[in-house]
Amino acid sequence: MSAPMAIGCRKHPRLFSKHILHKYRHLLRYLSNSQKEREYDLVVIGGGSGGLACSKEAAQLGKKVAVLDYVSPSPHGTQWGLGGTCVNVGCIPKKLMHQAALLGHSIQDSRSYGWDVPESVNNDWEKMCGAVQNYVKSLNWGHRVQLKDKNVEYLNALGSFADQHTIRAVDSKGQERSLTTEHAVIAVGGRPTLPTQIPGMVEHAITSDDIFWMKKPPGKTLVVGGSYIALESAGFLTGLGFDTTVMVRSICLRMFDQQLANLVTDYMENNGTRFLKQCIPLGVVKNGEGKLEVTYQDGNGNQIQETFDTILMAIGRYSVTGKLNLQQIGVVTDDVGKVVGGHGGDLERSSVPHIFAIGDVLHGRPELTPVAIKAGKLLAHRLFGGAQAQMDYDKVATTVFTPLEYGVVGLSEEEALATYGESDIEVYHAYYVPLEFTLPGRDATQCYIKVICQKGEDGSVLGIHLTGPNAGEIIQGFSVAMGCGVTWRQLSSSIGIHPTTAEELVKLHITKSSGEDPAVTGC
Ligand code: FAD
Ligand code: NA7
């Protein structure tokens, strides 16, 4: 294909130069633009976890910085303030509602500890939501103040690229402004997917963008999806007293260790969440009473109908890069619109040298707030502080905040087996009973710890997994140890803190391969 074109071009020099000019148009535009005086050193599109961190850090380094943040309302009209997903419709309201649900459990447990609690104790959704929303609004305000204090110009405007060095900002009144900049960071995050192919879902289903801002209690709820967002939402809704069903088409927590994933869902099932497995929604209509009639298909192909008050779709998220004009300016994205980084040896550099991407919008990286923040700060220091350090995306710890929390750092057993092979790994494990479960007689069947190591006393620890109360708090410290390359010898020679759940991790001694009973008995 290329030979005739080349011959043709040599015959027609004008065609040849036109061809070359077209091929290198982005580079030429970059070179010609690079001579001009620009208004800003850095413009960040997206004022979420990553964008705020990056812009503040760059301003601290003495640079002229602007950050654009604009929230397009959800299909149900939900909108929120500055701070991005985590603050408004993610980690923060989610964890507070998780806490609300845990408190409900604790109130029940408290009877066993001598508290005289009335037989019926109910959660007031409006009151809880009001408190959560007020806290979120205080965070929105806090972010605005911080930007002002740190000399970052904040524009409540939708950004897109007019060219490689010019950002077009359009505010809610349609007023437009152009900002020229030396560097740009794309930090626009993502939004939850609503399936257009399932009749009635876009009109009637809500997503995680809406649930935390619902004015009325959700009532009987169908949560669709097996992701962590689906399970966490179903977990707190059940805990708050709502009749909650999770519909899963395949497996839950696909990216996690499946043994632990099953323990998480078993615990939820034992504590009142209903699971419809191997089922898919086919459609939904609103009946005369305002209830949602869902038709779904089970694993045997039967079509079943059931009525719900609320449908929460948690079937994944998409990147909101569609309207940024990335293709036109030469920024390469993957097939789901995420920016491909790693150009020129910099993990966050896009295919256009002075344009970077951080956070959820960056291809192939964990979608977590601390990851976005760290990547944003490191990037600012590389761009403006003479630093070299790249983000370490490896061994990032996380926690699934289901009623029984699941904390994890490193490889799952499946990944370890695939990477190292069965003969090279040793798995230490234990089923344990958290002390706080004992007096109320709570079922601890799903409280489990698994440490995956390379064979031998000095073999590295490859993965740590824990289900139990406060798993998130526990796993953080162990992730530091993993980052330092902790070995099985070092882990198992640590002295525990008694009586805690965390000590069970350093007391592990039974290997899976031994086939011994891993139940912890006594101290
Ligand atoms: P975001 O925080 O999404 O910020 C992007 C911002 O850019 C948004 O404000 C958006 O409105 C704005 N924007 C988009 N397009 C434009 C544009 N063109 N112009 C101007 N502004 C624009 N992570 C955790 O670490 N722990 C958790 O417990 C956790 N729980 C979660 C629970 C839920 C329900 C969800 C949905 C997510 C959760 N996450 C959690 C993930 C976490 O919220 C994200 O990883 C994080 O917010 C990503 O930050 P970001 O800066 O990439 O993007
Ligand atoms: P994920 O982790 O992408 O998971 C999506 C879930 O939704 C998963 O269980 C899917 O099942 C399920 N799904 C997807 N489409 C459908 C349809 N059409 N019907 C029923 N079920 C469906 O999504 P999250 O939003 O939780 O996570 C977002 C990111 O955060 C994620 O990328 C992680 O990196 C962290 P499947 O497994 O495909 O059968």
C-alpha cells in the first residue's frame, strides 16, 4: 500500500509535501505554538481528586495554574459541587452510609454488652442523607477555599481543547473563555454507565451518581452488577433496613481474589441481602402506582417479573473524554476513551508531549482516589519542581467496604498462580473469630485471612487478603510493609498486638498445601 503512494508523491512534490505536512501536523503545530507567550503554566481539566491535587501542588511551586471543574447533571438531574466523584458521589458519602449501616449492627450487638436498647430501632433516611450531604457541601467549600489560598484560579466551566495549547471553557450560562497554556492535565474521571439497550433503564434506573442524594428513602431496591460499587451499595442499603436484591450476570468482584469475593457475598447473603445469580435485566416499566416492574432472565432462560421501588445500576463506568476534542489534537485514547499514557518514558504523558492524564481517565491504572492524588502531586513536581519520581502503580492497597470489609494488597491467589506457578508459591491462611463478634454471637464463618508468598522463609509476600471488621484500617499498615518488600520470615516474626484482628495476620502458620484445618483456636 505504501509504495505506490511514495512513488506518486515523488512524481508530485506538492502532494508529497502535503502528505508529510499532514502526517506531522501535530508536531508542527506544537513547534509553532511553542514560540508563543502563554497565559498559564498549567491548566487542569477536572477538579476531582487528581486534578485538585495536581493544580494545588503546581501553584505551590510558583506556577500560574487554572483548574476547570464542571458537573453535568445525571439523567435524573443530580448535580453537586467541587471535588469530583470521591467527595460527592463516591468514597465519602459511601463510607458514611457504610458507617451508618455498621452503627445499626452495633446497636443490635450492644444489647449483648448490657445496653438497654428498644426492640425496634430505625434509620431515618432523610436525616442521615441530610447530614451526609451537609458534610459533603462543607468539603466542596473547603476545596474552594484551598484553591483560593493556594492561588489556583478555579473556573466552574466545562473544558475542551480548542488546540493543543488552548482550552475552551464554557460556563453554565454559556459564556465562553479561552485559556492558553504551556501544559495541560486531563483529570476528568468517569461517570456510571446506564444501559441504553435495556428498555426503560435510562428513564427509570438510578446510579451511584444519584443514590447518595435521594430525597426519599429508596425502599425495595434492585442493585444490578457484581462490582465493588454494587456490593457496597447493596451492603449499606440492607444494613439501613431496605429490602435489597443484587442481580449478577456472572461473578462478583471479578478483579479480586475469588475465594475472598465469595466470603464477602456469603456474609451479605447471611445478613439479609438477596442475590439473583446468573440473571440479567431485560427491561423495566413504571406501573400505575409508580413502582418499577422489572423483567429479567435467569440462568435457565426463564423470564421473571418483579416489582421494586428503586433500581440502582452499578455496571461499570465510562470516561468522559468524548467532548474534549482529544482526537483532533492528537491525544491517543483506548477503545473506552481513556487516555493512553507512558509516552516519552513518563507514565502520565499522553501522545502529545505537554498534555498529561491522571486518575480514573488514565488507561490501565487503578481507579482509586489516593492513586489519582499521588499521581497528580508527583506529576506537578516532575513538571515544575525538577523531580524525576514516577508514580508506583504496583501493590496499591484497597478495601471493599461491604458489611464484612475486604482489605487487599498485592496479588490474588489466581494471579499469583498464573504468574509464579503452584510450585513457587505458598499460601498461609486462617479463619478467625473477631473478639467483638463473640458476646453477640455473630457468625464469623466468613472472617478469613490469606497471605500469599513466594516459597521459602525469605520468599517475598505477594498478596495479603483479609475479610473482617476494620479491614481497611488493618491493611493500610501491611501495604507499607509490602512496599518495603516484606518477606514471610519478617511478617511471621513480628509480634502481634493482643487482642486485635490484625494480630491474626502475623500469627498465621498453616499453609493451604498442608490441608490442615485453618480455624484459629485460643490466643
Ligand atoms: P474525579 O474525582 O471523577 O473528578 C473529575 C472531575 O472532572 C469531576 O468533578 C467532573 O465533573 C469534572 N469534569 C469532567 N469533565 C469535565 C470537563 N470537560 N470540564 C471540566 N470538568 C470536567 N476510591 C477510593 O479510593 N476509595 C473508595 O472507597 C472509593 N469509593 C468509590 C465509590 C463510588 C460509588 C465511586 C463511584 C467511586 C469510588 N472510588 C473510590 C473511586 C474514586 O472516586 C475515583 O477513583 C476518584 O474520584 C478519581 O479521581 P479523578 O480525579 O480521576 O476524577
Ligand atoms: P466494574 O468493576 O467495571 O464492574 C462492572 C460490573 O457490572 C460487573 O460485575 C459486570 O459483570 C456488570 N455488568 C456490566 N454490564 C452489565 C450489564 N449490561 N448487565 C448486567 N451486569 C453488567 O464496575 P465498577 O463501576 O464497580 O468499577 C469501576 C472501576 O472501579 C473498575 O474499573 C475498577 O477498576 C474500580 P461482568 O463481570 O462483566 O460479567
